[in-house]
Amino acid sequence: MKDNVVVIDHPLIQHKLSIMRNRGTASGKFRHLLKEISLLMGYEATRDLPTTYRSIETPMEAMDAPVLSGKKMCLFSVLRAGDGLLSGLLELVPSARVGHIGLYRDPKTLEAVEYFFKAPKQLNERLCLVVDPMLATGHSASAAIQKVKDHGGKHIRFICLLASPEGLQTLADQHPDVKVYTACIDRACNDKGYILPGIGDAGDRLFGTSNREH
């Protein structure tokens, strides 16, 4: 499992994450911090993108300059909380294509239930970054990744703000080919599938809605 997990423990990310964890942090501040963190995490998750060289003219002379090669990457947001990471990554890579995966967690079984899927074409030729702030039980993430694979995705990475050991194990078991990028591995999940100590329900905190279950 460890070989497939990258913990991005940059001090700026950890500082911003601590503010997000605080229950008193307002939704607007929470959204802004998640966007900032996604930009920083995006640098690491795209560190090895392939490049080629193109002839350009600088104000001084001609040169062969490195540019990205291949099909534009695809960012998959796991609705609804995934949109909090998506906004920052799109700012980093504005040319990326975007897909959406609608999933909700059954409160009794904790299994993922799909209600929406929309993806760009030619996924087999694109790097696909699946994004969701929380990797808790791993069921939703695993279902989202499988959906991308079912539509041709072959080069897939998963980006989350927080991960639990249980969620990481689920992905390692079901999708050992997918690398996970996270800012922190927290202690565990509780019996309702929330990460501890965590940040609460990421979607509720992003959008100012309320969930009394946790």
C-alpha cells in the first residue's frame, strides 16, 4: 500500500489544513483554503507529465522550449465535494478536460450509489485525475475509479485532502495500479464512515449545508 501513496506534507499545506480542520472556520474560508491546497497538491501529482520540444522565438533568439505532450489530461470530480479540489486544479491546468461522477454513500451500508456520470472522449489516451477531498471507507473512490476504467481510462491517479488507513487499504486491494496523493493520513474512520480527527463532512463545510449525523 505504501508504494502507491504519496503524502504531500509541505508546511504550507499542513498549515492550511489545520485551519480547515477547525470547526469554527467559515464555509467561504474553507473553500478558499481547499482551492489553495489543491493548487499545491496539483504540482506534485503532475510532476512527471510528459513533455516534448517546440521551436519558439524569445525576444532574444530562437530556442527549443519544453511543452506538454499528448492528449490533454482529464480531471474527474466526485460530486459534490470534489468540486472543491477541481477549482484549484483547473486554475493550474486550465486546458484540462473535466468529467463528473455523481455518487452518494448509502447511510446504512456505506456503499457508493451512482446517480450521474459524464466524461470526455478518448480516456485511454489521457492522464485521469480523480479528485475527492475525503478517502474514508474507500467505497466511493473505488467506485469512481472503476467507472473511469469502464470508460477506457488506463492512466489514473486519485487526489484527496485526507485519507484513512481503511480507505487506502480498499484502494490498494481493488485498484493497486492507482497512485493516491493525499495531504494527510488520519487515524481511522468511525462507525458512520467519517474520518477521525478529520474535517467533518467536506461537502457540508464547502457549501454551508448541514448534516447532523456526524
